[in-house]
Amino acid sequence: MNTSNQTLNDVLAPPKPSFGGVLKQRLFNTPLDAVITIVCAGLLFYLLYNVIDWAFLSSIWKAEDEPLCRDATGACWSVIDARHRIIMFGLFPFEEHWRSTVACVVMILTIVLSCVPWFWSAVRLGLLWILGFGTFYILMHGGIFGLTEITPERWGGLALTLFIFAAVSIIGMPLSVILALGRRSKLPVIAKMVGLFIDFFRSLPLLTILFTAAVITPFLLPGWLQGDKLYRVIVGFAIFFACYQAENIRAGLQAIPPGQDEAGLTLGLSYWQRVGRIQLPQAFRNSLPAIVNQFVITFKETSIVTIVGFFEILASGSAAFGTGQWTAHYIEVYVFIGLIYFIFVFSLSRYGAYLERKLRVGHG
Amino acid sequence: MGNILRNQKFRGILFQAVALSVVAVVLIGMVMNTKASLDAQGLTAGFNFLDRSTGWDFSFSVLPYEISDTYTRVILIGVLNTLLLGFLGLLLATILGIIIGLIRTSKNYLFSLLGTIYVEVFRNVPLILQAIFWYAILTNLPRPRQALNFADSIFLSGRGLYFPVLNIPLWSFALMVAMCIAWLITLGWLRHKMDASLAYHRLKKMGWIALIIAIVVIGYLARIPETTLFDIPALKGLNFRGGMRMPPELTALVVAIALYGGAYIGEVIRAGLMAVPKGQIEAAYVNGLSNFQIFWHIRMPLAIRAVLPSLTNQYVQLMKATTIGIVVGFSDLFMIISTSINQSGQTLELLAILMACFLAINLSIAFVMNTINQKIALKGYEVKS
């Protein structure tokens, strides 16, 4: 009895299309489709060939080969070979570059580890970031453990980009939770005030806020509260980030059925118990893709601080080809920086898309 | 006393009162501090400086201007420059986004792969880097003598993009645009009043013909005398004469915003097209509609309704992103305001103007889009995006 252990579903399941069949259906379904396929294949091949030719086949790699670049038809990666330290480290003292490198590795590791679900509790995530950010700061700033002190004015390149991103996240995330809870507060004055605060910051371009933080807050705040320009900009950026993130979290909070909170109330749980144990865990789960997406946007937006005068990776890149012999090779430098951003942003956004798929399956 | 503190209502009121007074104290502290620092610098607060002449130059202006112009006029120019940049950028981004959205929803693997590559490349690199990149490319183009030449009428060189324009004064062009907008609004109102009746369609056709005739007549009557119909740029000596010049700053920003925004809007459009229920398409197919008819009468109208809210959001975001113009030296509103702050020292007033302008622009976009959204919403039917 061959069919005895087959279920009804197996019998009724449609036949699996063959590989060739799928190929035919998705590429050569109609004559027009075939034409489009052939044109696209040609275009893709042309693009790919040109990019590979430019970047690898006809390119020059060593710094000392710079004279060859004038006749080369491909990329002149010599500029990266010669100037990569400026691009990656900015004005950081040359002998201390290893500190900046290790700090960047630590920070990237912290970011990667935060993506692992095992770390998703307030305590573990908190510890991870205190440890990661602390190590990063000690390595960059020095002053203890026999490391020479290097003030933030001399930080630059990738390390500064990562520092701004991490600091904005650390300040912004708790703030966003407070803002989201505040906006949903049952006390009308609090809810109105927080709502006004969020809407005000969300209606402004980030650049305006960074500019205000850098240039104008010295007018508004007394001297003892001003702090360094870098920290003012980070706080402004974090407030902006928190206002957007708060709306994501609020959306997650609103998606929770009211019965959940009422059940907690009936059991005699206090406000903070209900928020911490019932509402927030579910809200984060509900809006995780949107939250990750906000981090993706924020990473890209760190490039805007270059306008208010910081030497992060975009500005240090522009400085890299600013001198004499390298001026003609701006494309290579921009492509290099673009690739660095792309790697971070693309992997983060792929991770967000993965989470979205996974969570959707979880909900059935 | 202890009883009162345990009272939830009382605690709520107390907490709110404390929060309110903290905010009030912070705000008053800021005002006092600002006044102190203004006094220390010998500056007077107020908007009187707006009538003073600026005395500094900037790179690009929609309106004619002189160095002796007042702050009011210079700020107005900044607003218009931002609006021009936003209009061109958003228009091109929308067109590109629709194309990309269609490509990405194609059943053809390779075709949609091309769309995916485009979206991933342009969405994952910061806009500001893209703007700087295009600006560097554009300013490193050959000089006017070796300009890239398209059909002897459009030229692209290191000095910018030159293209032909109609030889008509600005006011008549403005009149034409106003007439078009007026007609579109009338059309919407007529549609609302008359539904899609036969009379409506007749009126619509006649209206279009009348509009085209009116535009041609105005263009002919108002053209600058003793000139050709088109003002075509031509190389005279070392530079181009005639035509319209789009400086590299503006071109780079428009290209960057169009490509970056196109990737985002493409995703929005794709989501909208995917949100159209499959049953609708299948029903249309069963009824014997052609592929084009299915797209034009079923998929697109439903998709437009599904995407409008997220499209509004994208437009507002892109409009805010235009402030990065300062990195390539384009004199948009932000650059004008920050230069004004440097020159006049009237920091808070100028910042308030900047914020008010952006609030007004963003609210207008949201208002227009929401009005369209309400007008075209299908009664009793909802597509979720």
C-alpha cells in the first residue's frame, strides 16, 4: 500500500513546477518578455563588465604607482592606499591609530551583538552597551591605563561616525521610551506637552536642529550647561532621533489589545510593572522592524554633522583628495566612503527585513 | 496629609503641576539667558533688521537681486530657491519612483533584479554623499568649448546645464501655469458635481482644447518682440549665450534628490501595487480585460489610493532633506538663513523664520496630499498598504 501513509494534502498538492518551467514562466513567458529579458541581460552584463573593468581589471592599486594613473582607464586605488589613514582616522594622532581601530572593532561588535535575540533584555542590552561604549570611549579618549589623552576635537573618520551613532542611540532610546509613554499618558497636560514636543521636532529638518545645537544653544543655556560642541550636537541629534523612535514605539503600544493592560490592572500590578512587563516587551516586538529602520536612517544621517563642522568620515574623505596630486581621484574616494556606508546600512536594513519576515511568521 | 498624597487624582494633578512649572522655569531661564547674552553683545532683539540691506552675495537666485537688497527679499529668494529645488527634485523622484515601482513588480526576474539593484544602491548611501559626488562630477566636466552636446540645443559643461527656453516674459509664463492649475481644480470640482457623466466628458474635452488654445495665444502675443520662438543656447567665445542655465549646484542637488527619492518612492509605489488584492486582478482578467486595461483601470487607481499617505510622508521627508544644499553651496533657505545669522547676529529671529517657513511648507504638502486623499477615497472600500 503505497498511498496508505499519504495525507489528503499530499495527494491534492499542486505539482511542483520544474526549474525549467519556472525559468520559462519568469523570463520567457511572452515574446515581449523574451525581448525584455535579453535587453536586461545585455544591460546587466554591460554594467557588470564596466564596473569590474573599472574597479579591478584596469585599476592601479599601489600608492607609488600614482604616475601610472594618468594613463589608466580604470580606478586609481592608489589614493586609498596612500590616504586611507586620513579617511578612517581623521586628525587622530598617527601613533595612536591602533586605538581608533580597536575602538571601531569593539563598537561594530557591540552593534552586531545587539542584533542577537539573546541580548534582548534591558539588563543584558544595558550591560553590553555600557561595556562596549565604555571600552570605545576609554580607547578613544585615553587619559587612564597609560593611554595618552586625546580630546574629542581630534577624533575623526569612521570612529567619529560610529561614536555619534552610538551616543545618539544610547541617549535616544531611553528618551524615546519616556516620550512614547508620556504621549500616551492619561494625564492630559503631560500628554499634550509631550505631543507638542515630538511634533515640533519632527516638523524640522535635522540640519536645523544640529545647527541650533552647535551655534545657537550657547545663547540659550548658561555657561555651565553648554559643554563641548560635539556633545551639544549629539544631544540635539538624540532628541531628534528619540522623537521619531517614540512614534514607532507608540505605534507598537497602540497595537496591544487593551485587555492586556486591563488584565494587569485587575491583578493589582502597578503602572511601572504593567509598562515594564506587559506593554513595553510587546510594543518592542510589534514595532521592531520600524525601530531598526530608524537606526538605519540615523546611521545615514550621521553624515549631516559634517555641515556643522565635524571631521567624520565624509569630511575626512573630502580632505583625503584635497591635496595636490590626488585632486583628480575624487571618484575613487567617494566610492570608497560610499561602500563603507553601504556595508553598514545595507546589512542593518537586511537585518530589519529579516526580522520583519520572522515576526510575521510568528504571528501566523 | 498622607491620605491626600495617596489619592490618585491628587497625585496626577500634583505631578502635572510640577511638570508644568519645571517646563516654565526652563523656558524662562532660556529667555533670561538669551537676553543677557544679547545685551552682552550689544544686539537688540526684534525684526527691524529685515529692512536693512544685506550687503553680501550668494550663488543662485530665482528672482533678480542686487547686493543692496533687504533681508526680507533675500529670505524670500531663499524660500523660492528651496521650493524650486524641492519641486524639481520631487517631480523627478516621483517619475523615477513610478518607473522603478513598476519595474520591481514585474514578473520578469531579470527586469525586477535591475530595479532592486537600483533601489539598494541609491537608498543605502547617504543623500549628502550622493549630492557631493554628483557635484564633483558636474564641476569636473569639460569647459564650455568641449561641452557635452545633445542635438545642438542642450549642453552640459562644468559651468552647468544649458537648455533652450521659450522667448516669453516671466509674467506670461506664470499666467500659463496659473491657468493650468485653475483648470485642474475646476476639473476636480466638475467631476465632484457631475460624476463621470457624458456631459462631464464633453466639458472636459472642450476645456482641454480651450486651455491649449489660450496658452498658445498668450505665448504668441506676449513673446518678446523680434526674437525667435525658442531661445537656444549657443557657444559665443568662451561661454554660452542664450537659453537657460542651471548651475552645477542646483543640477547636482536635483539629480541626487531625484535618484535618492526615486529609490524610496519606488518602494512606496511597489508596496501600493502589491497591496491591490489579487482577486481584483483575477476578476478583471476573467472579464477579458487586456493587461493594459487591468493596469490602467484596476491596479493603478487602487494603488494610488493605497500609497498616498506614505507618499505624503516621503515628500515631507525629502523636502526637509533639501536643506543639505549648503554642502555644495546652493543658496537654499537654510544657507541664506545661516549666512544671515553670521552677518547680522539676529540669531533667534532668523531661526524662528526658518522654522516657520519649513513648518508652512511641510504643512502645505500634507494639506494638499490629504485633500487629494480624501477626494479620491473610495466609499466603503479600503486598501491597506
